[in-house]
Amino acid sequence: MALDIFIPYWGDVAFMKEAINSVLNQRNGNWLLTIVDDAYPGDAIQEYVASVNDSRIKYIRKETNEGITENFRTCVSLATQDVLVVVGCDDALLPNFVDVVLNAHESFPEAWIIQPGVQVIDDAGRNTTPLTDIVKNRLVKPRGNGPRLVAGEPLAVSLLHGDWLYWPSLAFRRDRIRDFDFRDGLPVIQDLGLVIDMVLEGAVLLIEPEVCFAYRRHTSSASAAKLLDGSRFDGEREYFELASRLCDEKGWRKASQAARLRITSRAHALLFLPLALRHGRRDAMKTLVGHAFGK
């Protein structure tokens, strides 16, 4: 069994080449890489893939740009192996990634989702520890040592208090993720939406602490671009209202309350108030304050 690696591409050419090279540099060569180009201008990546000339790499270019949600759907639909990952085009696999994920799947076949260990990097590829990730990993993420399985309402509660997952690093069992779909209209928080839908239906998640993935945080990312204008938080608020209703229907009262409280989401909005004030963005300030203190 090979690991199915997908990269939905739209973005910086240099980062994308780095992502491709990180796959080529895996110690375990048992992988398949599929690049789904969402009609990004230019042929640089297509030409780069051709120059690599590796039969394990497939390049697909869409005729028109369909957006991130539809591209994620395309990636999942193309999977042929038991386990798949949908990697960001600005992230990088560490050389042990394939080994860690395949070994974790073999040791814990009951896990629908695998969260491997992640290091956060900046634009230049340097390790960094932003406040967001300190909160994720030290305050919200379930504590414990070694590989551990989490599921049910306790998992939903922790994720709705604060999404401590790193979507591009997650590995999914193909037979499980294909039973679910990404929700339209929530492009920035669609990853959490999919995972919560899976958890509500019985998903088991494995936390594998071995670090094997480099997740890039930088101001040009799609989610970062929406922070200052407040549009990200409009989507988050809409989703948490939905999640609260879904958890109520399941009888998960603590999870429903966690969705209504959305503590870290509110705190995140407050962090951007000084920046909005400095830029004179009254519209953003109103949105941020409303998200932080509203219902």
C-alpha cells in the first residue's frame, strides 16, 4: 500500500516546488503524488513536474478555477490508496512523513484520522511558535504522552473550544472520508466542519506525536488575508452556530455549549483589534468586536 498524497495547487511557485521536493525526499518511497492545479496562471509547475520525470507523480490542470472547496473534493475523489493526505501547496513534508503515517495506520487501523506531529515554520522556512500555536498545543489539545486515540464528545468539545488540528498534515482512511463532504460557503473553516461531521458519526482520531510535517504560517495565506477585514470570523460564527445545533441533535450538550462559547475564536478576534485600529479599519473593528462579544 502506498500513501496517496494530494496537493491542491493555487499559489506561490517557489513554495509549491518546495512542497514537491519534500515528497521526492521521503525516506520511504512508497507514495503517489497527485497535483491538482486549479487553473493557476502560468505553466511553471507543469513544466517542473515534467522536468522531475517521476512516474509516481501525476499532474492534473483544471480548465477553470473552481475554488478551494471543489479542489479538495476533487482530490478526495481521485484517491486510490487506503490512506490519503491533502497537503497545502506552501507546506512541506519532513523526510519521515510517509514512514510515520503508514506505520501509524498499520498500528492503529481503527483510526479514521491521523494527526502526526507538526512543526510550524515562517515564510523563510524557519521554525516559529506564534501565540496561536502555543494555545493550540499547550492549552486546547488533549494532553498525554505517546500515540493516543480520541473520539466521541470529548474530542468534539476540545475541537470546538479550539481547533488544534493541522489540516494539511492530517491523514485519512479513504473508506471513511469518502462518506462525507465539505460544506459549501465556509472555505476558511471547512476543514473543521468536515472533521466534526466525521466525529459526530463515530470517527476515531489518532494523535501521533512524532514530528514529520512542516506547516507554514505567513501573512499571504488565504485565512490570514481574511483576518483583518473580519470576513473569516463571519464564516466562523456561522459555522459554530451550525455545530451547536448538530451537537444538540446528537445529545452532546457539552459539545454544543463549547460551540456556542467558541472561546478561542473570540479571543483570536480580539488579537486583531489593535491592527484594525492602527489601519483605521472601522468596519473590521465592528466585525471583530461583534464576533468577540456577540452571541
